[in-house]
Amino acid sequence: MKRLEMNELRAKIKSLAKRNRLATTDEERAAVAAEMNTLRSENEQAFTEVLEALIKTTADDVQELHCRNIKNN
């Protein structure tokens, strides 16, 4: 998959994750889950790679913030 396509996939996953966090009803969450499953089924390998990269980036950011917080206290 091309880099541009991977960036588009990353943006879509982030957008869906945000919508899921903001969802207030089970119906909204179900709609997001359905869209996420559709996205995954289009290219499961690319979806998994992008999702793993997002998880790693988030974990790294959390670790950095945690270390910075410990330093400042």
C-alpha cells in the first residue's frame, strides 16, 4: 500500500476513534464499529499495520508525558 493511502487510512481510523469516544448512544457506537469493520475488511493487513502504529505512537506519547510529569514533581 502506498504511503499516501496509509496516511489516508490512518486519518480515517483516527476519525472513527474520535467519533467513538464522542458517541453517547449504543446506536452511534454500533455505527462506528460497522464503519471500522468495513474499513478493516477492505485491506486487513494495512488496517492492522496502521492500527498497531497508532497504538505504539499513543503508548510512546503517554510514556513521555508520564516521565515528564515525574520529572516535574
